[in-house]
Amino acid sequence: MKNYFIVFLFLLKLLLLFNCCNSQVSIGELYNDDEIDSKYSDGQGNYHFKLNYFPTSTNSNYNGEEFLSLEKSASIRAYRLAQSCTLIGASVKIEDCQFIGPSPAYNGLPYSIVISSDLTLTIAGSIKNIPILIVQGRLILHPNYNVTLSFYKMQILSRGTFESAPNQGVNHTIIVERSPNDLQIDPWDRKDIPSILSLGGNVTIRGFDSSSTWTGYNVANRTSFIRSFPFTNNLPIIKLYGHKSLYTGLDQYIRLDTYFTEYMKDYGVGKYAYSPEGSINWQYQKHAVGNILVHPWNKNVWIKGMGSCSMVFTGSSTVDIQNSVILDFGDTTSSPLNSNSNIPNRYPITLYHNKKFVKIENNCFLPALFTRVPQQSSTPRSFIGAIRSFGNIIGNSFILSETNIGGTVYSMSGISLLYGTEQFNISFNSFMSIYPNSSLNNPISSSRQYPDNIDYINSGIITTSPYSFYESNVFEGGFKGSSIQIIPLQSRSTIAGLNSDRLLGVYNGYEQSNLNDKVTNSIWNKVIFKDNAFFGESEFRVTYPMSLQPPIKINFLRGWHINQRPSDVLPFNEANVDYSYDSSFVANGLTKYAWYSFSNIFSGKCNSVSFSNSDLSFSTSLFSSSFKCNYISIVDSKYKINLHEGDNSSTIFKRFTDQVYFSNLNGSKDAKSLAQLNEFTPFLNISPNNSQAITQNNFTLSFLPSSISSFESLNQSIEAIVDGVYQNVTLITLPFDPIQSMPIQLPPSTSSLYTVVLSSKLSLPASLNLSLPEVGSYFASTYLLDNNAKNFYLGIDLAPSDSNTPRKLSVNGKDWTRCDWIQSLNKCTTSGMFSLSSVDIPFGTGSGGQDEISMIKTYLGNDVTNGIPSTLNISLAGPHSYKFYLYSFNSDWTDSIINPTPLFSIKINGKYQEPITRSAPIYLQSKRYGPFYWNNINSNEQVLSIDWATDNIKYSIPLSGIEIYSSIQTPFSIPY
């Protein structure tokens, strides 16, 4: 009961924290910025702001960070407003305001306009080429006037405010001009001060029009997904233009283009009417691409860049940027980072250790592609870069493209979470990427300067943080890096110089330990990528080597994977990952010609792939021919199998993995060119129900086969295959009774789980000249045969060698023993390392009821130091059946701290057990797993071998005991 109360308090706290995330939550514990306005002199007439972002850092090389004050220095002259001022007119001058002393005059040195803390400068017109703005008070762009403001630099200090919030019918344009010496760092700007720097200020940039900047369109059935907007105002719509290759079946993303909602199609003038139907010429299938439509031209706030330009928000800055367009804006590029020509953390929007909730919503991020003028700024490494910050990044549209400057290819990404503790709601964003297939044949790998961990070119989202939410984002085009790339960080304490990190946002008040990578990496197991859509070259990529840490689980809930395939310029991804898909839709395309194309979502290597309640029936080539993993599980799903030459129903998936698990799987199997079989009705299992155990080894399987006539075929043969072995066949001819039946015989086996496949083969006319005989539909499922092992037989407490006299151990009301007390009987051996519990377990703790264990305080686990896996081997008599349970103990459990632990796998005599990923007890002190089944079909003793969490021996999960039941009537005689 105590444990349930702890869980309740924890969930209640999370609920309260989630509800507060729209408020300005302060997290002042990160660092002190109370005196951010204080400046220190460098002895050369220059003054600097200094911030210590890591006051507890053990990194001796870290001395804090500084920003040059542009208010006044040896190279800058300051002019202070004498009173509040409003400038109205089509073309106004800053000199029209009253200043303390003379009015501003350019004398070869840049000057700064200082708005003191008690003053307001309101601009209601067009004002250009202000060198530097220092905002200590308020800088307001008048909401009822068209305003153009251009400047070189702006610094907004704490308590300062910059606001652009025009009303309907009013346009605001903010232009960051090219500095006089912009091709190199300005002499007065040795640290490359951001174009807009907020040091705890208040920034509001909010357009009036709140309609979505983008929509998603399903051209197959003319219905919108995610969100929609009306196409009636004759403003351009940006979409991908391309076709589907007749030779490869792949979507070719030729270019981004604009379509006008009320123009007739006229290729001569370059204006096209947008048509949801697309081209009616199936050979080019222009409707196969362009599922994302972007509509930025109804926004009335535009932020434009000239030269190297960036916005950086730090300290306790209030950031509210909504309903705006950020165009041709960038500084830090995808080239390797350095302190001279490519300084890190200078993104169009840089959230840098910002201590207040950030709102970046419903904006459009555009490259110079649509201005019809040459690019003016640097190609941004990423449009948004966040380090130790939190908030909302919702409803934005990102258009990503390459630039080639002097033979150097620069690429851009959308959102980058770089430090590893960022907590953002990243939802309802769209990402379009247009890269010719010929581009980036030799992709550059960016510098790994921490915390800027962008390791690949051109991705939609790059994240090192398992604390953010990723929901309903859409990716389309050619992403040469990935649609989403996650990078679980390693050696955190070393690279950050911190033993722990305070968490942000909804996790405010919690700390993350940096001392053991397994702890932080395991948090990824709980992240769910929900309702996201992937179109085209948009693979999901993980930087997590196969042999580095325990496997992590990547969870997809619902969502679309349409013609999704890997980058054509990067090596196949190899990552120690368990991919889990729940209720997903995977298809080659959304049109009626979808059958013609193919795509490989899975290439390279991973640990396992699992599908549940998913529709894979429109995907002809889900796995590439080179793909390998340890385990594939498909449950309650439809899957279309693309047969290769020589394949048959008994070898399905054998080329990809050594072990499969099917439960209620059905669909069709054919060559990829046979489109008609998409119309096949799959097999439907009538009885027995595979969720219930079978009580005898022979039974009748009732089913509904496909009743559609295809390829002039009226006949089909149905084959029954049990664990890869053909048993019997029956021939049925149309018309036939809807319900059919087949006798199934389960052979003797050490396992009580049997995979049964019913496979239909059409009788095809010779005129088709097909060499693939397996065309038809199929049904596959795994059945459990109850082995009648109901009698308690043996319980073993896994403990270090005990020289004491063997005795009966009372566990859960039964008599147990220890492994070394029966070792002399050649009954029990182990490998790994034994440990004593550091926690005294009071009677009655655990998960309650049948999962309760009150006595076991010791455990066996992987020997991490010496690389020895934890195994348990028990000799059991035959011929008999056994059922057993395994007990795990949470050695890190305390009464007040909740510690995450990695997922792990269990193998019985070399075979993975479903599900392949299991969680160790987090909120509980102990947990029971099972039941598991094993049969000794021989007359002599055989060894039951258990591999416990051995997939990666760099982490030890405690195995504290095993409880065995048997068909033998009397328990094992334990020594005492």
C-alpha cells in the first residue's frame, strides 16, 4: 500500500507540473542572473556581460561565458534618449527624437541608441540602418501602422521590452542589416555578438493572423490530416513538386514550387493552379508528392536577414514569437565549428540556458529560395537551436534546402535540442526538405563540439533530450540526414563537467544523474513519438552504437509511414535499438498507384522490431534485403509479404532474423508487381482464440479464407505449417462455404509456444508465366499449449556462496533453497556476479498479491567489470513439463527516490521470450515475471538455461529467484 501511495504522489506531481507548463515557470536554481546588467571592463575600454551557466561545474576549463556590451566601448559611441519618443511617418529618422547631448551622427564609428529603463521608443513608420539598439526600457512597433525597422544589432537587457504585434491589415517588417565588416567578425565585436541578444529581456513578436502556416493533404481520399486552411485568397502555396519514378518506384522530389489558388495551370508563366487531384498522368504521378502545403504569405510579421544574423535568448528572457515568418536568417552553418568563422550557438532562434517558458508557435521558417533574389545571409545549421531551455515549439513550418557557395555545400536542419535536458513540446510542426539526389554525395560530418551535437546534415529534428514531447509532426521530402535523429549522450559527467543536471519545465525540481549513462539513456524508453507522419526519404535515425549500452526502445504510436526510406547518401543506420510500432499505418503511397512503388523503412541493423495493431498491407518491401535484427514480432496486424525468388511461407522473415513471433497476423503474399492482391481479403481466424491456452496437442483451426477471384483463378490450396514444417494441404474451389477448417497437430517440443501458418496458394493460369508459386493470402499466429505444470516443484534463492548448513527458506509460504546448496547434486550453476542487497525489505512489500516476494534480499546480475553475463542453469528431470516464474529485485529502490532502469530481455535455452523488452521494477522493490514454459521431452535430465538481461552486459539487472512448477506430483527434495 505504501508503494501505491508513492506512485500516486509522483503521478500527482507530474500532473500538476504538466498543467503549469503554459505559465512563466522560473528555474532560478540553474544559475544566478540577478546582476546580468552588471558589466566589467577588459581594460581596453570595452565592457562585457558575464554569466556563469554552470556554477557547480567541476570543469576547470569553464570560466563562465561573456557577451560584449554594445552600449558603449572604445569603438562605439552611445546616444541616450532624453524622453519617450514616437516616430510617425513613411520614412522617419532616429535623430527626430530628443537625446541627452547631441543627436546621433555617424563619424566612422558605429553608435548605439540607448532606451533607458523608464523610457519608450515607439516606431510608426519606416526607419532604417540604425547601427545598434540598446533596450533597457521599451521598444514598440506601433500596432496600427505599417512599420519597417532595420538595424545591425539589438541588445534587450533585463526589464527591457521589444514588441511587434500588429493588428489586422498592418504589416511589420524587421530587417537585420549587414554590418559594415560583416564578412569578418567586426573589430568591435570580437565575440560575434548575436544580431538580437536578449539578456533577460521581454520579447514579443506576434502576427495577427493565427491561421495555420501549413496543412497536410491526403490526395488518396481528398481528406485533410492534422489541420487545414481555405485556399481562397489567391496567395501562393508552397509544396513539393515531383514524380514517382517508373524504374525505382521512388518519389523523386525535384523542387519546391509555388501554386496559386485561382490561376489556371500555365507552365509558361510559372504559375499553377493548386489541384488536390494532381496530375492525371499516372506515369509521372505528380500527386504522389506534395502532401504538405505551406502558406506563409498571409502573415503580417516578417523577420529578414542580411549577412550573418541570429537571435539569442538567455537569462530570464520572456520569448513569445508567433504567427510570423523568419526569412533568409542564419549565422552558424553546417561547416565544422570554430571560434573565428563559424561560432557555435548563433541560430536564427537560439534558446541558450533560458530560464523562462518559451513560446515559438505557428511561424514559418524559410530559406532565400522564394525571394527570387540572391541569398543574403548564412545558411543556418539549424533554424532553432536550444540548450538547457524549455517551452512550446508548436505548429511551425520549416522548409529546408541546400546552398552551394564556392563549391561548398551547406545544409540546414529544423530544430536541434543540444544539451540533453531540454523540455519542449514539439508538436504539429511540418518539415519539407528539398535536396537533389545528386547533392551531398560526400556528406560532411559536423564538428562534435559539445553541446552542439549535430552530427549529420539536413534533419528535421535533432534531439539529445528524452524529456521533450514529439507529437503530430509531419516530414516530407529528401532528408539527407534523417527526419528525426536522436542522440543519447554518453559520458555526460565528463563532457559537461557536472555530476548531475537540474531538469526543466514539467520536470522542474528533479535532477538527472550524469554519473552513469545507463540511467539517462533508459529515459528514452518512455518517450513516445505519437501521430507523426513520414513521407519519402525521411528515415528515423538513432546514434547509439550496437555495443555501447543496453538497448533503448523507440516507441511509435499511430502515425503514417508513407514511402519512408533511408538517406541515400549516408551508411545504413546500425543502432542498439528496439523499435516498437503501435497502431501504425505503413504504405508505399497514398494513391491508387501505391502498389507500384516500394520503400525500405528498415535498413542496416537494430536489436528488434515489433508491430502491434498496425496496417502494413500496402508496403511491398518493408525490410531491405540487407537488414538484420535479433527478433521480429508482429501482433494483431496486417502485412503484405513481398516474396523473393525461392521464398515460401515457411521462410518468411528468415533472411532478416533468426527468431520471429506472430500473433493474429494476416495479409497477402505476392511479387511486388501484382497489384490486384492488395484487394485480397486476408485470412480471419475463427477458433481457437490465440489469447487462450490450448489444452491438447491436436485441435481444429477454423478460419475464413479469401473469397476473391484474381488472375482468372477459381482455386486455391491451403497449407498448414507448424513451426516451419508443412503438415497438410486442402484444395478449395469457388464458390465454397465461407468457414473452412484444418486439423493441426502440435509436435513434441521443449517450448509450449507453436507458430501456426495457414498459407493460400492460387492456381494461376500458365499464360501469366510467373515463377512465384506462393501468390495468395495467409494467416499466422502463435498458440500456447498448456503443459499442465501445476505443482510446486522447486524455488531457488539466488545468493552468494553460503557456508552455513543448508536449510529450508520460507518464501511466499513455500520451501525454497539456494543454488550452491544443490550444486553438489549437479542441479544448479550460474555465471555473473552475486550481490547483497543494501536495502532491508520489510515483509509485505512488492507489487502485491501474486507478485509479492518478501524474503529474497540477494541477487544475481551481469558482472559488468569482467564482462561476464548473468545466466542460470538448472538440471531438471524428464520427460516432464515445467512452468516457472522469475523474480527481480530493485537494488536502487528507496522510499523517496524513483530511479529509472533500462529495459531488458530474457532468453530461455537461447530463444527470446515475448515481449523482447521488459522493464525492471521502478516504483517497486520486487517484481515477478512469467509464466515461462519449458518441456524436457527426453527421458534423462536436461538443462533449463536462462539468459537474464545479457543483451548488453554493461548494466546489471538483479535476478533474485526462480519459482518452478512441474507436472511431477511431488516437490524436489531440497537438502536441509
